[in-house]
Amino acid sequence: MNEGFTSDILINAYSQGYFPMAEEKGEIYWHCPDPRAIIPLENIKKPRSLTKYSRKNDFKYSVNSDFEFVIRACSDRKATWISDEIIEVYLDLHRKGFAHSVETWSGEKIVGGLYGISLGGAFFGESMFNTENDAAKAAFYYLAEYLKSRGFILLDSQYINPFTEQLGAVEILKDEYMKKLEQALIIPTRFD
């Protein structure tokens, strides 16, 4: 266990623009990229094709129904930055009301989802998974509407990649990110 890697340290780190990732051997490193990837909430529009696909597959959504299942499913891949230690600390953050999950259901089974951290009006997206096509993407669009309805102003996706770019991620300079973060942290909203 990395000494000093606790839920309190993690909340402090997020509020200063840092987030953790574990290397293959389990050592945890702090990241604060410049530029930083965000997904502007005001620009998010769910594709019609995904709406039809979701209806066809009868997707249903829930929030915080099974956080542990979601984080473990996100870590279940060949190369992952989500170590057992990270899982334990995020489970503690979930119990304290800071870490949240969105689940996509098909029938009685969770087929996709995502998790992240909320502080004030900021949501820090951490990871997604799916066992059925587009179930993670569907969870993302559900999350975006959920965040907008509660007055969130910052959706942090940390790094940009082809998938997050497809969702609308853009890169901004660290200085601009820190200003947005500062504004978001003082918004008196709650995730649930």
C-alpha cells in the first residue's frame, strides 16, 4: 500500500488538478497533463443512431446501483491503470459520497457503465466499460444529461483519445483548465 494514498489525499489532489494512475507493477503516479482534456457539457448531443440502438436493446440506466461492480469491470482488461489499491480507495470515496457510477442495464444485467469523482460542479470521468456494443457510450450520454440537470459545469476526461474525442473531448491549456476547475469547485451542487 502506498502510504499517503487515501481518500482525503485524493480529494485534495483532484481539487488541485491531479489524478492518480497505477503502472503495471502497481506503483501509483500523479498526473496533471498540459494540455488537459475536457468535454464541454453544452456541446454534447446524443446521436440519433445511439438513441435508436438503446431503444432497440431496451437499455435502462441507474446511478450508484453497483459502484463496485462498475469499477472492477473497468479494471478487467489486459493493460489497466486501475490497481487493487486504487479500487479500495475509490470504494472508500464512494462510501463518502464522492465517487459515483452510472450503469447501463439490458434486462437484469449490467452491460456497461462508467465511474468518476464529483466535487462541487466538476465531474472527473475515470473509466468506462461495456460487454454489449455502445453500452458505455449510452452510459456517458446519460451521465451528461444527469450532470447538466444538476448544474455541473466541468466534465474532465483527463487525456484525449479517439473514443473521448468522438464524445466531444477537446484539449485546453492547463491554465484555462485550472480556472474552470476553480469556478466549478465553488458551485453548491451535489451529484445525487
